[in-house]
Amino acid sequence: DAGITQSPRHKVTETGTPVTLRCHQTENHRYMYWYRQDPGHGLRLIHYSYGVKDTDKGEVSDGYSVSRSKTEDFLLTLESATSSQTSVYFCAISDEGGSYNEQFFGPGTRLTVL
Amino acid sequence: GNSVTQMEGPVTLSEEAFLTINCTYTATGYPSLFWYVQYPGEGLQLLLKATKADDKGSNKGFEATYRKETTSFHLEKGSVQVSDSAVYFCALSRYNQGGKLIFGQGTELSVKP
């Protein structure tokens, strides 16, 4: 199994509070991705990174920011959480950004915003 | 825009039944196509993929053929097992897009003994 961990695994927070989710990899893969999973929508890309300090927006980036200061860590921040951000968040990694490359997924973080 | 549409679930089958999960896509150019599987309480893992038209991806008894003429990538298995119960996601990735995946909504499969 690819070495990907996510923390925390579960979090309950209140509307308006900041939240940071962490993805940590031990595979030295260049590409890292944050997705959210919601019923009826499958997974949707929030942000991704193609190297240290290199990030770009995905399909549903509003209300989220990311940072990558080290190859192994990719942080997702909700500056002011809203109930619409209640979801399961998955981090994924890939050694290259080719369209044919497999992505390896972490176990997910279940976030509830009250 | 680019999108993936899967048949709605849940799909309930008896053990040893034949499985088909339909997937169609809309994309410019020649995307790569994937099936990912999510077992209960876990992240997604790659089941199979195909990178060009007429390619057949296969793994663990599952198969899917990249059909450009019908823009489809249907997942099939001849004889399902209880252990195949999971959520299946069809996805595409376009060339020179940083490997970003566009997913279908997922199809839940439940296999009964």
C-alpha cells in the first residue's frame, strides 16, 4: 500500500471556525490532490499540487486554500468553515501528472460542520 | 465540458451473477479512462484503466473496453462475489491537465450470498 496518511480522520467543528486537514506521504511523489466526496457527486477536485510551493485550483476551490512547503505534506485549509463543507475529504498522490497515471488515495477525513 | 455519467445504484446481485455497470463520458481529445473501487470505510483504489481507444483494461476478473465510438467504458464481471460489494467509480483524465481526475457519481454494488 502507498504510504499516505490523513489527519485527523474525523472532525466536528462549528460554522465560522478555521479547519486544517493534513495529508502526509512517504512515497516522494510529486503530485498531490485534495478531493471531496459527496453523495450524488462522486469525488470532485478541490486543489492540487505539482511540486513544493506549486499549487493550482480544481473544480470546487471556493472557500479552500492549500499549502505545500515540503514534498511529503499537503495541507487543506477551510478559513471559515460552512455547513456546505461537511463532506469526506480524500488526499491522493501520483508520481507523475500524466493522464494515464494511477492515483493512490488516503483513507479520508470525515468533516462535519455544525 | 468534461464529464462522466454512471448508471445509478444501488445495484443488488446474487453471488455468481453477471455484473455490468454502465459508464459514458464527454471529453475533448483522447482521455484516459479508469475504474476505481471503494470498499467500505476505505479510500479509493485503482481497479483498471485504459489509455486509448479499443484498449481493454482488466483486473481481478473485471473488464472494461474503451469505446470511442460510443464514448463508453462499461465495467463487467462474469461472476460476482460477496467480497465485490463496494462503490465503483468511473473516471477520466485528460492529456496535459496535471493528472486531474473527473469522476462519475459512483455506483454502489451489493452482492448477496
